[in-house]
Amino acid sequence: MSVTAPRGFVASGVSAGIRRSQPDLAVLRSTEPAVGAALFTQNRVLAAPLIVSKAHLAEVEPQAVVINSGVANAATGVRGELDAVATAAEAGRLLGLDAEQVLVLSTGVIGVLLPLEKVTAGLAQAVPALSADGGPAAAVAIMTTDTKPKQAVVARDGFVVGGMAKGAGMIHPALATMLAVLTTDYPLAPGEADAFLRPAVDASFNRISVDGECSTNDAVVLLANGASGCARNDASFTAAVREVCAGLAAQIVADGEGATVLLEIEVAGAATEEDATAIARRIATSPLVKTAAFGRDANWGRVLAAAGSAPSNGGFAKLDPGSVSLRFNGTQVFTAGAPTALEPSLEGAVCRIELDLGLGVGSASYLASDLTYDYVRINAEYRT
């Protein structure tokens, strides 16, 4: 049941007519007083709903989230912000909440005004439809080019963490990714949620890439209502939040637009963790690496070229070719500055790239998708 698996959460997903023929409006609320936190994209072209949601979070604890798909309400000026405020106000009225207790998120085409009349009419359908079984419907309603809903649940030690996410393209986050909402019945005090959410996001959503594009609308929200009544075990809760985030992040990459291969990138032996992260990110976003993966071509020289040109700390990350080892799907293709003449198999749906720089103890991992003909087609025809 994803976001409604924890006690005290209800959700719904309806068709408001924003998109042509599929559900496009989701509502989630906590039926018990909740606390929460959110992380937002660092893109300078910040979508109107994120501007409004940031302001709401600065005033009160969030109790509900409204998400529409089809229209991003980004690059829409003052009108866009007014529409986001109006959405929160109408949702608050219907839910019996203050407008500031409602977070609003949008996803879809940038530069198009939100069809506010359709959104408000959709809210009139969605709020009465809220139920503890509504999580899957909400997960479907937030999809855009996704081919499947993305949900995750972890239960342990008397509490549950649930989550839903959407994302398939414009995936290369900074602070968050696409749209993701996590819920839990674990007890947290006001102001505590961010400390659990931020490291989980850094280790998961901030380590994925489909196309190297940072969205204007990225957001990850966590709501916690304590309805489980369980005793606190912060170590267990930390692990559960990280597991849900990791599961959702992996689903996003696996469902990348047109994707046929999942790239699992592991960098070890870097001089610093910063260098390791920079190199992993550079490999994950290299069009040459990604297209080779699509062709099932173990063109590992492209990995080395990408690694050697990874921006880090005002220059390139440290790398000595004579110390480098590289494996593709477990096959050693490069050792201590020389090729091994071994040819790995890339026939499966996963390509695992393991690069050891032999310089230190810095390490990092990334998940990425390949770059395919279908990715080009989907994005060439996105508005039509």
C-alpha cells in the first residue's frame, strides 16, 4: 500500500482532466497530527509549487500533500505562484486544514500555466475518495512518462515507512529527485525529520542519473505522525528510511525513459570521497558510456576517459592510469595501466562497472540507465 501502509495515512488518485486519459491528481494526508520535512531541487528555475511549499514549511508542520501531473507549473511567474497558493487553500478548505499545512507539488511540461479550475474540481473528487487503500492510486496519478508506479514499504520494530515516487526522465538530482513522498508512523518531534531524511536522500536519490538533467520540480517529502505508538529506535528508523529511499531510487533508474540496461557504478580507491563521487557521477552521465551500454558493447575505454575528466574541486579528480583497475560485470578488463585482453559479456539487463583507482580509501556508487533510441523519441515528442 506504499504511502498508506503506515498507520494514520490516507490517499487517493483521480483523473482531473489535466492529462488526456489518465489519473493526474493525488492527495495524501495524515489523519493524526504529523511533523515533516522536505528537500527541494537546487535548480535556479524553481517551480512555483516548490516556492510555495518552502514558505509553508517555514511556518507550520505539513499535514497533507497535493500532487498534480501533466503540468509542472514552472517558469510561470507570479500567476504560477498564485495558482499554487490557491491549490493549497482549496485543499486545506476541503481537508479542514490551514492552507499552510498543505504542500503542493507538480510535474509535467515546463512553461505551461496550471489549469486551476481542473485542479480544484479534481480536489473535490479526490478528498472524498481518501482512504487507507488509496496509496496505489496516488502512485499512479503522479506518473508522467513512467511506465509503472514506484512504491516501497519497510516494516520493522513496530513501525512502518512507506513511499511513492515518480520519475523516468530529467533525472540528475541535486538535493532531491523528481517527486517522492515518504510516510511513517514512527514518532518524531518537530524539527527532527530533516536529520533523518537528508542523509537518506544523499545516499540514494542524489546518486542516480538517467540523462544528466536536473529538474525544476524535484522534491522529496517525509511525513511522520507517530501513530504506531512504538518505542523509539532511531538506528532502526534510519535504516528503514534509507532502505525505502534506495528502493525508490533504483526503481526510477530502472524505469528510465527508454532504458534497457541498469548501470551499477562502483568507484573505490580514490584519493578522497569527493573525487570518488565526482568520478562516479561523470561515468553515470557520459553519453558515450551510456550508448555503449545500450549496444551491449564493452567499450571500457570510454569509462576510463570519463573518469579521467571528472570535474572536482576546481579541476579534475586525481587519477593515475598506472594504478587503475577496471572490471565489467566481474571481468577484469584493465589492470595497472594495461588492458587484459579479456572480453566481458554485457548481454543482461545489468552492467556493473567497478573502478579501483588505487590511490586511497575514497569510494562512491551511482546508478544510471543506458541512452537509447527510445529516449530520444520520447523527449522529441514529449509535448505532442
